[in-house]
Amino acid sequence: MARATARHILVNSEEQCLALKQEIENGRDFAEVAKQHSSCPSGRQGGDLGSFGPGQMVPEFDKVVFSGELNQVHGPVRTQFGYHLLEITSRS
């Protein structure tokens, strides 16, 4: 069964998500941005979600995590929780 590790940043608006993505693309550290801005408890760990398999996260998340390029910032990804930036750190 496939497994992935990823980290994310959760915010309330697409605009904020896009602004944070730009900051990261301009060199800001993903983990630091997560600690400062993410409304998810994982933000305290730099957005780290640990290891998980298909179906353990919401479908919108799974679609990106199990098909997107590794070590790139993906998003905004909209879910019922808000807007996410995702970085897939490994996949097997």
C-alpha cells in the first residue's frame, strides 16, 4: 500500500494561501510559515503530518499527495477545513 509524508499550512482564505505560497517560493522556510500562520495544530511542528496512506486524509488532499511532485509547494487546495498549501516530502 502506498504511503506518503507531507506537511501543510491551513488558512481561511485563498488570498492568504496565495500570499504565503509566494513568500515560500521567494525563499521563506515552509516550517516557519506554518508555525506563524497555520490554523491546524500541526503548525506547531512546522505543518508536519507524518506518514499516512490513501483514504486517511480528505479526498482533495489525497489527490494532490498521491499524484503531485515531491518537494514542491502545491495549492491552494480547498477542503471543508479551509485552504491548504501542501508539500509532499516522501512517497512510496
